[in-house]
Amino acid sequence: MIKIHTVSGYEEVGKNMTAVEYNGEVVIIDMGIRLDRVLIHEDVNIQQFPTKELQKLGAIPDDSSIRNKKVVAITFTHGHLDHIGAVAKLAPHYPDVPIYGTPYTIKLAKGEVKSEQYFEVKNPMYETEYGEIVQVSENLAIEFVRITHSIPQSSMVVVHTPEGAVVHTGDFKFDNNNPLGERPDYKRLRELGKEGVKVLIPESTRIEQPTKTPSEAVAQMLLEDFFLYEGMEADGLIATTFASHIARLQELIWIANKMGRQAVLVGRSLAKYTGIAKQLGLIKMKGAKAVRSPNAVRKVLKEVSGARENYLLIVTGHQGEPGAVLTRMANGELYDIGKRDTVVFSAGTIPNPLNRAQRYVLETKLKMKGVRMIKDLHVSGHASREDHRYLLRMLNPENIVPAHGDFRMLTHYAELAEEEGYLIGRDVFVSRNGYLVEIR
Amino acid sequence: MIKIHTVSGYEEVGKNMTAVEYNGEVVIIDMGIRLDRVLIHEDVNIQQFPTKELQKLGAIPDDSSIRNKKVVAITFTHGHLDHIGAVAKLAPHYPDVPIYGTPYTIKLAKGEVKSEQYFEVKNPMYETEYGEIVQVSENLAIEFVRITHSIPQSSMVVVHTPEGAVVHTGDFKFDNNNPLGERPDYKRLRELGKEGVKVLIPESTRIEQPTKTPSEAVAQMLLEDFFLYEGMEADGLIATTFASHIARLQELIWIANKMGRQAVLVGRSLAKYTGIAKQLGLIKMKGAKAVRSPNAVRKVLKEVSGARENYLLIVTGHQGEPGAVLTRMANGELYDIGKRDTVVFSAGTIPNPLNRAQRYVLETKLKMKGVRMIKDLHVSGHASREDHRYLLRMLNPENIVPAHGDFRMLTHYAELAEEEGYLIGRDVFVSRNGYLVEIR
Amino acid sequence: MIKIHTVSGYEEVGKNMTAVEYNGEVVIIDMGIRLDRVLIHEDVNIQQFPTKELQKLGAIPDDSSIRNKKVVAITFTHGHLDHIGAVAKLAPHYPDVPIYGTPYTIKLAKGEVKSEQYFEVKNPMYETEYGEIVQVSENLAIEFVRITHSIPQSSMVVVHTPEGAVVHTGDFKFDNNNPLGERPDYKRLRELGKEGVKVLIPESTRIEQPTKTPSEAVAQMLLEDFFLYEGMEADGLIATTFASHIARLQELIWIANKMGRQAVLVGRSLAKYTGIAKQLGLIKMKGAKAVRSPNAVRKVLKEVSGARENYLLIVTGHQGEPGAVLTRMANGELYDIGKRDTVVFSAGTIPNPLNRAQRYVLETKLKMKGVRMIKDLHVSGHASREDHRYLLRMLNPENIVPAHGDFRMLTHYAELAEEEGYLIGRDVFVSRNGYLVEIR
Amino acid sequence: MIKIHTVSGYEEVGKNMTAVEYNGEVVIIDMGIRLDRVLIHEDVNIQQFPTKELQKLGAIPDDSSIRNKKVVAITFTHGHLDHIGAVAKLAPHYPDVPIYGTPYTIKLAKGEVKSEQYFEVKNPMYETEYGEIVQVSENLAIEFVRITHSIPQSSMVVVHTPEGAVVHTGDFKFDNNNPLGERPDYKRLRELGKEGVKVLIPESTRIEQPTKTPSEAVAQMLLEDFFLYEGMEADGLIATTFASHIARLQELIWIANKMGRQAVLVGRSLAKYTGIAKQLGLIKMKGAKAVRSPNAVRKVLKEVSGARENYLLIVTGHQGEPGAVLTRMANGELYDIGKRDTVVFSAGTIPNPLNRAQRYVLETKLKMKGVRMIKDLHVSGHASREDHRYLLRMLNPENIVPAHGDFRMLTHYAELAEEEGYLIGRDVFVSRNGYLVEIR
């Protein structure tokens, strides 16, 4: 019997952790954090807080239900913090258990481990290739299937068991035109469907969107349509997007080149994610530079402010995060942002009241300074309802355990599954954090 | 010619200030603050900040357009802070000009003046009776018309000029069943309609609600329906509402008496508003007590927590305001709030992203502690669309200048006026902060 | 083992039908229709259509899953059509099985049977008293518990089995101040909770409303607040509400009496529901009359239109239903409705696109004629989330099968149950039409 | 003095008509109908109804305010019915006055004239080239400026007067990547801005969208992303879009070619619009055919249903319009639509309750038959807020009279104008149907 431990991420968007058990052996998938829970408690510092405290606050998964199990492998679907951010806190619970992921993912996870101030993580960490099947115990093997999302080298994780495959989608969209060339491995997905999928564990954050998610190429077109037309006559141009969204950053750099401007990436996390991406050949920084240290940031922004028409600034702060570059600019620091500047938000507003408030404060301040704002030049990285239906029909799984969503999202996924012939409680299971679904 | 200076409150809900000019003489109506603008800038302290700074931040009206006019009177429609909160900052601009309002309003304004740390306010302040007509110059007289709102002794302010009356509604609703017995003075309103109203300046914060605003008696019934049924079996009971909402507080005290519990009002602002109300005979505190000082608060909450079934706590913090009693309880301070407690929100959520975020943080923390919450046992204090239509038909004004609202609200009022035969730009005027409407 | 057959009403609001099986014997609860499904197909006539056709259209329950069971009783929770409207089509499937309900409910069901043109219904029909326990087989007994809703004599139906009670709530609210004096039987509900409830089958149409549903007394106050103030000066006054909402109609008649106007109820269904209510002493028609036949309607409306200030018209058509009196008025028939008239909607808009469209057409036409409309003087007859929580705590059931709602509503109920310690799939079951929940 | 007669389309989306008057001479811009007003009255037949009746119903403009003026030209911005649909009813009011428009527009207008059954239209109709300036009186000249919208050969209409240009935008978006190659004439717009624009009359239907409207190329990508991936494995494929949206239809034909399927356009209006487009070389029908007559439709659909994998059907009925091909399919006519078919809606839902209801009925029926639906593969043809800002900055007009929208839309445009330094009532004017704005 296969058991799916729905450890975390089944009551929220964030802090994902799932465990697949077969015959007493366990494969863990993802160890994420939940940043909005940290935001609620103003005095929390993740790096310095002990695991128990963070679990009590709901900031990282409570893994007590699997802690005494025989864990044979830890896998990461991709490098976003809600999937790898708790590695430094939780991996020590499973000493010596090897950790697997794609190269970009593992390099980011190593960064998390390095910045941890409380624990030492000694687990071996392996970079895995797409397609490679890694035998992690006599009975269990894992496989990373190439998929597209808003960060490079995302994957679906397959746990092969004697009773059939368990497929965890991680976060994904079907992007057939990603400007960086990444494509879903439809061939392998169809093969898995034919081989037989025992359990599908799909993400469900965007299941309520009734149609299909547009390609990243649409975001590229939206950006070009502004920058290469109206933008050509603009003075100061400031774009802001997710620091881990390498494709989006690449598009902005290409656009800067076409405009004859230099792209300047400002902010610690932008430097971090592009740095690793560059190392792996995932981004071309030609015509661009990234600045990180407080001094360099101050210097470069002073320089830019004196010759705005020569630069395209790319900064952190699209959600109005405290301390981010754009937030500080709006506070009157670093750069005299004002009427001459246009800020392009290449990101949506994360629909959480705290985020909305931060973003509102940011926009209000920018508006009071006369800054023009262009919003929503963005497409999502998550599959919508009809994409999920497509996957369901490709994989034709026997059972489904929707993941990565609050109760409403999980039940919306269940509703889709019912449209496709499944029945809640029989072969599609809405679970909660800390519970267990037994697959008979 | 009458000129309406739409000084402030014509681009927002908050910081109201209007000036009526006739033949060079000016009557000012209201001097409010806008608290959400202060919230945006974390380091602002209203009491200690100078006027110019606060004006620049958009926290108090920018009165430069009328500052050099001959002001003959300052009037307050009612005692809410968005109508009187800037008195200490702005009244000094008009030295010696007398200030008028109903007794409750003036006493609250004096409180504002007293807590000011920057300026000294020397204007004489007079408590006016409803109906009394005060001649403030040879040409101009003012009159306070009895009306209902969510604070005692609210009034419409009429400026009588040789060209006809200018009626400023202040904030109002038509409450025919207010449990405290306050009623709109329909008779006087109809008389004014017959005498001829040259200009109506109506509030418009709730113009988008398509129907009529229910009586405060409905709020009383909602509260009784919970407390006198489910509440009778509850352990800890904590209600939270607006500190200035004396009728609501009175209802809660009556309910506590019926339940055989003692009402305990906890928090500085609750003590302030009920204190003045009690002094004027506007509230009966029988069976209730209010505690204010930090020590008394700590002591009483300790006492209550040991015998919850004997008390009905009434606390500040319905919007999750930092430092309020309920906010601190949710943080684990003052009282071990938890599964045994029910929190009743006798207030809506103020629809501003910052408020929503604070309220969300509050509710999330209370939920994590297992507290049961009953929300929205509340009715608004503002007239809805059909109430406004009723007023329009009663007063039949020649001209209209909608006030107290953002652009959308003002134009919705204009739309109502057009339904009643007015035309935007001809006899209904959508103005902005700092502009002037000339009535021909 | 108890089996709950979730025959119908588990994928929609409408056409309710549930069957409780114990040891091969079955009690049926409700046999409703779904009118919006009929609306979609323009050429459907319910009275003349055969059962199979109506089932295929989704207009009445598909009872094939229980048709060959040994049914020992049919019960009706209350007299709304979505609970009794399919009696004439489905009761013949269970010949000779007795039908039980409160007197008002049974009289309405008999009316349905009488107007059927296709089938003859021979089942015996019994009027039951609240509190009476009727033994319907050796093992099973049924009981009707007094509850409040928007139609008189509503009940929860209890099926007593050797393994414990199964409680079906029917449609309900907790109304502690209903102007007609009906009250929930809290005492009996608490007793049942102590005796042990094996399964609760709660309605869930309003589970998404986060607070408590106000008493009908609030609707009365909203109506009085308009009619006894603004209404006193009005010319033509036309109210429209649900024909089966006897309490609301009584309030309108009382109001007409207070205003010195005669209440005239116009329309076939108003006459039907008030006729039976009067017969049972549930409404006092003093100062009112009801007209039904086309000729009488035409005559009375002509009379009223010549002396509008003497009447309060109460008409059908609050949803803009084709053929209803208000709909015809808006089309320029029967009565020259116009600027002199005010239409009071004492009903919400049923949130279905077809209804919205009909209502929109109605309102647009009335607006084009200059009619003033006052909307939403209404409160719901269904329990909100906190009312459901209260019931859960009173009954403390072992298992829950949410009913009367679409997938979203049923899962929202499940979420509430999870907050109270239940777990989906373990002791709270989200089922679908035609399925079966086995209670172990 | 220039006078702008805001004849119609200033209280709704639909039935546009504006008149520019200078020194007693008038140029009319557009004569549209409002179809939703016709829908409300079920028994209305536009072709057979007289003008007065249609005006009374609000279906066509009430032109009484300009009827006795000296009209020197009638112009059409583009060929949509809400801009040309009343030509046959209203042009006879201005006998012999010449009518101007782009070739596609004029050919469509001639079609309207031909199908009229009540009036004969004798006005001369001229096809105008972009850029050409036509002197229509001694003082007045007109000019058509190339712009992009969702129908070919759309234009902004400029009326050149001795006091400066009046620019009416018609319906427009800024599409820099339209797959058919049409582009906005930015150069001429900038020139006009430099020459001096006295009055701008912008459409405002989409002013509430906060960002920029994506290019039609995005719609093409959305369509390709479905059809060329998932669609390749599908059986029956049915697309539905606006019959006048030639670019969209061209994209669908291209896609069919790429898929190796034949595109079959079914429905009278599809044949009409593509027929004229083909004649003008605006669409390439290679690999496609259009069928129009009832017999041909029946025959081709029978053929397609027997070999679905060979065809891409393109049909009318995206809003569920009664009588449209898709509507009839959903009713079980013409084609046995079912589980094997996927319907792609390349159109949004028009946000009017009647439309919503029709679309709801359509979708419900398709769902009951097991049809898969892919919705919203569509982008709008109307400028969003930031596009409007761009135009404002390009043209820098002295005065603005927002058009083509309800009150809310017009005031939202006014709000944008205020952000750019205008003031409502001073240089931006919110007008209503039948009124006049005098430009001083």
C-alpha cells in the first residue's frame, strides 16, 4: 500500500512538503517556508529562529508525522522558497539522507543552507539530470521530468514504486513558447500515462482560473509593446519583477539592448538568482550588470539618476516589500524618483492582505511623487483549470491528491476531477496538513 | 455670489474641510484629519508634527486657498476625527475666530486642543443648541440642524446668506428608531426646503449602496440576537466597536445587564468618549465600568480572565489597530485569549488596504489561538443612495456640491442628482481638493 | 449500518431529495423541483411533461438509485417547491407509501398533486404535529422538530434508527424574534444532541455568509422604516415579495393598516399561499384582500390606479418572472405604472444568470417609465456560517453529510466542520447526486 | 465657438452619435444602434420598426437636438453596428448630405441600407482614404486617421475647424503587432498634437482597465497555443468569435491550415463580413470556405459531423445569441455536438445581464452534453487606461469630451484627465445624451 503523507501546503499557498511512503520507506518532496506567516509576527527572524518556534508560527512544515519514518530520499521540485526554504531547518531531522534536485535547484538550496545560522546541514546534495532514474532503495526510484514554470529547471518528481508511479507535479505551467526555450516533456508524460500512474499529486494554486495560462512569450510581448513604443520616448525607466524569474529578466535585458539602454539589476536577491543562472548558462547578461552591495547600489543609482535615458533599471520590490530597492526609492531614498520616471510592474499583486497593503503603500507613495506606473505586464507561472484537465487526460491517474492550495483550491481541483469521472472520497482525496491518505 | 471652497475631503474619505464664502466673508465647516495617510508613513506622530509637514503628507487639509480670507466662524458638524481632528493644527491660522458646535462636539474638540503639543489654540469655542440661529456677521448666520449619525449630537450646518441657505449635511443617516432616542429634524429640513436652499453640500461616502441604511435599532437587534441566545452559554465574551459610538456602547451595556454580566470597557479612547458622554447625560453607565490607565487595564483583565462568565468585555481594536487592547490580546498580552472566548466585532472592516491588513493579522492570530469570532453585528452610520434621494426631494436645492468622498463617490452622487433632474456642470458640481465652485 | 442516499440537491440549490436507509428500509426526505433548469428550455411545461423527460432535463430528482428499495415513509421538511414540487411526479414511484408533513406543508403538497395533469397520486397524506413521533416501521420512527424559515411550519426531520438519530435540517434559520411568533425548538435540539445524533444532514445554501442571519424582525423594521416615513408622503406604493413568505406578507398588511391604506394582494400564487395560511390561522387578512382571477385583477388594478394613495399593492414578480403581475405592469399592461409609483422589492435577486437577466429587464423597464425603486428590504431565511456552527455544537453529530448546495457550498460546509474537529472523508462527507454515503 | 452635441452613446455602450458644430454648420460622427435595448422588448424587429419607435425604446439615437441644423457631412469611424447600424433610420433625416468612411466601413453601411425595409436612403456614400483631407464646407474639412481596432479599416475622425481640430477617436486600441499588419498612424497623431487639438472626443468603454490592452498578436498566440498542441489530438473542434473580427478569423484560418484541417465558417453574418473583406483583399480564404444559406449550412454540418478530425468549424453564437449556429447546436439541432467536441470561445462575455443569461444557457446546455469548452482566448479591441494616457500626451488637447460609455466610464475618463492636469467642468466635460458642450 502506498501512503501519501500530506505534511504541509494542504491548507495554504506556501510551505510545501509531501512524503510518499511504500512499505515503510519514505521519499520526501519539497521543504518550503511560508513567508506571510512570518510577516504577521514582526519580530521573527527566520535564520535565527529554531525549528519548533517556526513550526508553531506556521512558517515551516510540521513534519512530526513522518519524523520517525525511514526516509530514503529528499527531493526538490524547483528552487522557489516555498519549496526549498525550510531545508536548513528540516533536513537535519533526516541526517545523512541524500537530497536530489536539478542543478539550479540544488545550487539555490545550498545557498539556503549556507545562510542558516542555527543548524548545520550535512546531508549530501546531488544535482540530477532530467530523465535520469535514481534508485534510492531496493523498492523505490525517483525521476525528474522536465516541466516549465517561472524559474529555470523546474520538474515534476516521480516516485516509482512496485505498485506504480506517484507523480508530484511541483509548480508548473504548460509553456510551449518560453523565450528561453524550456519546454514541457510531453513525451515522457504520455509514457508515464501509458505505464500507469497510481497517484497524481498536482499543485492547485490557479485551478480557479477557468481557461489556460498564457505562455511566457505573452509576457515578453506585453513588455516589448510598452518599452519599444511608448518607452522609447521615456526618461527614467524602472522595471520590477521576481528575482528568480530568469526568463523575465532575460527578456528585460534583451529589451534594454534593443532600446540602446544598459540594463542595471539592483538588489541582493536579483544578484543572487542571476548569478547562479549565469554560472549555469541560463541567462546572458550581455548589456547588463547586477549590483548587490549597499555601496555599489548607492553609487550606481546616483549615476543612473544623472543620465536616466541611458538605463533600464531592474529592481526588487514589486510587492512593496520593506527594505526592497523600489520600496526605498518610494520612501525618497537612493534615487530621486518622480515625474520623470515610469515604473513597470512585471508581476501581479500576491492576493494576501499583507501584500496588498504593502503594495498599496508603495503605489500611494509613488503616485504622490508623480511617478507613472504600468502594471500587470505579467503572466502567471501556474497551470489553469484547462491545463490541469489536459494533464489529467495525459496521465490518467488512478488516484489524485491535490496539493499546494487552501481548502477552496483543493476542492476546486476535486471538482475538476469529478468532471473527469473521479469521485471525492473514492479516488480524489482532499487532505489537510499532517494527515495521511492511504491508497488501496 | 456664493463661493464654495472645496478645501479638503473631496478626493478621499477623511480630512474634511469646506468653506462657504459670501461677499468676502467665510464660514469654515469642519477641520478633519486623514488617519490612513499617517499610517503610510510609519514614523509620523501627529501631535508632534508641524502643520506644513502634515499637509504635505496629505494627513490634514491644505487650507492655503482660504487662509487669507476674512473668516467669521468655524463650525463642526460632529465630533469624529475626520471632522475635528485638525483643529489644533489649523485653528491657529484663524486667530480669534470663534468655533461653534453641539456640546458633545465642542467638548471633544477641546480634548484635541488639549493634547496638542506644538500649537496653542486660543479661538473661543461655543456650545450651540439645535435650532438656535447664530448671527456671525452682518450678512451671515449659522444654524445647527439635528440629525442622526454614529456619534451623539451630530448636525447639519446651515449657513444663511442673503442669497439663500447653504446646507452642509456633515455625516448623517436617517435613523427613525435610534435606541438612544435621537431623531432627524425632518420638520426643519422641510422648512428649509420651502424657504429655499441655494446650495446643498452632501456627504457621499455610502452613495454607492443602492438602498436605505438600516436604523441603529437593527444593530441592537443583531447584538441581542447573539448575546441573549448563544451568548448565554458562552464563557469569555469580548465585544469591540467604535469608541465614539455611544449608542452602540449603551446597547452593549444594556445587554450585559440583561445577561447578568458586568460590562467592562477597556481602553483609553473608550474611556475618553464615554466619559464626556456620561457628563452630558448621553450614556448610562449603570452596571458598567471603564478602565483607562495601563495599570487598571492590566488588573481588570487579570480579574476578568479568572471569572469570564461574569463579564462582558468591551475593548478597542476592531480594526486591528496597533496598540489597541484587542490587538494586544491577540499578541498574547494582557489576557490569555483562546478557545474559551468569543470575540464579537460590532463594526465593519474599513475598506482601505492598510486596515484590511491589520484586521487580517488580528483575525489570523485570534484564529490560531482558537477564538470564535462573530463579525459584522453592525450597521452603518451613513446615508445610502435612497436616503440621499429622500433628502434631495425634501430640500430641493438649486445647486449641489457633493462632499466627503473620492472621485468615484462624488460622481455617483452626481449621477443620483442627474436622475433627479440636475445636470453635471450646470447645477451639480464635482470638485476637487483646493478648488472653488462659484454659484451663479 | 445507516446509508444516506444523496439522491438530489447535492449539486445545486434546488430539487432536494434524500433517502435514509437502515436495514433495507428507507425514509425519503423531500421531493423538489429545480425551476431554473426548466427556464433554460423554453418549451417545457412541468405539469404536462413526463417524469423521465423532466429528470433528463435536470428539473426533478433522478430517483433511480432508490426506486427498488423498500420505502416506508415519505416526509417533507416544508412547503417550498424545491422540497415538495416533484411530489406528483415521484410519489407514484412509491405507491401507497404514506406521506408526512406539517399541516401547511401537506396542504401545499395536496395542491401540487391536484394541479398535476399526467399522473394520479394515491399515496395517503398525513398532517403531523411538531414533537409527535411516528413509528413508520418496526425499526424506524420519524419526528418533526419545530424550526424557523421563510414559510410557516418548517421543520427538521429526524429519522430515529436503532443506531441513533439522523437529523435532516431542511431549510432553516434561527429566528428568535419572528413577528409571527414561530421559534426554533432549541430544547428538543439540545435533547437530541444529548441522546446522540448519528448523522446530521444540514442545508448549506448560505454557508458562505460569514456571520449570523438576522431575524425576520429586521425585515419588518426595514419595511416600516420606509413605509411609515418616506412612504407616508408617496402616491402609488407597490410591494413585491415571495408568495409563500407569510410572515412578510403579514408585516406588509400590518403596515398598510398603520398607514391607513388597504393592502391588495394581486396574483395567483399570492392568493394560493395566503388562502391556505388563512385557513390555518397563520395570517390575519384584516384590512387586506387578495385577488386571483384575471378579471378581478384587471378590475382591482384599474380601481387602485384611480386612487393610488388609498392602497398598498402587493404583487408577484420580484424576480421579473414572465407573466407575473409586476412584469406585466412594467410592460405597460394592467396599470399605468410610472413616476407616481414606488416599487419596494422585499426580496433579494436570486443569484442565477437567468434570474438576473429577468430582473434586469424588469428594472430597466421600470426605470424607463420613471418608477422609483427601493430594493433589498429583505433578510434571508437561511442559516449563515455562525448559525451552522451553533447547530453543530448543539447536536454534536457523529457524522455530517452537507446537503442543498452546489459543490462549493457543500465543501464550505465541510470546511466549517473541519474547524469544529471533523475531517473530510472520515466523518464529514461531500457527496453528489445519485451517490450513497455509508455510515459505519 | 465649437459646439459638441453629445447626441447619443454618452449614457451607455452602444448607439453612438456625436455632432460637431462650428458657425452653424454640423458634421455628424457615427449613427449606431443599441442591440441590448432591442433584446429587452421581445417583439421588436429593427428592420421593420419606424425610427420614432426605436428612439423611444432607446435602440437608436434621438437626434432631435440637431435635426434642424445645417449638416454638411456624415462620417463613420468604423463598421461596427453600434456606429453605423442606425444609418438607414437616421440618414433620411439629412437628405442629400454625403456620407464618408473607409472602404470597408462604407460597404458595410451600404449593406445596412440595403436590408432596410422601411426607408429609402438616398445620401451619396463615399469611400475615403486615410490621410486624405476632404473639404466639406468653406470652414470645415474632415480627415480619417488610420487606427487599429477589432474590425478592419477603423479610423479616428478629425474635423478641422478654423479654431482647431476636433478629434473623435472612434473605437480604438494601439496595436503594434496586429497579425494583419494594420498599425496606428502615430506620426499623424503626433503632428495633430503639434498643430493643436481643440477638442478630443475619446471612447471610454475600457477606461477602467488599469493597464494597457495587449496586441491582437496575443490572441493569435493564445489560439495557437491551444490548437497546435492540445488541439492536435482533438476530434471535433469548433471556434466562435465576432463575425466582423477579420483578423481573428484570418488567424483561425491560418491555424486550420497548419493543423491540416479545413476551416469552415458557418453562419450568415460570418459570410457577410468575410465576403466584403475578401473583396477588398483584407482576408485570405485559402483553405477555408464560408457557408451561408440554411441548406448549405445543414449540408456542410452533416458532412463535418461525419469526419470531424478534418475540419475546424468557425461559427456564430459566442454570446449564445438566439438563432446563432452554436446556440442551435447546443439545442441539439444541425450537428450532434457532444463529448467528442471542444468549443473554443475566442471572445469574452459582454457584461450585460441579458448576454450573461444567454451565454449561461448556452454553456449549461453544452456542459450537459459533455462538450469541453475553452474560454477567453481573446483580447479586447479597446484601449485601456494607460493607452488613453499615451494618446492624451500625444495629442495634448485643450478640451476633452469623453464618449462611448455609461456615466461611470465617462467619469473614469475624467479622472484620468484630472491626473494629467485637466479639471472636470473646466476643460474635461462629462455630458449626457442630447446635451451640448460649448467650447469657449
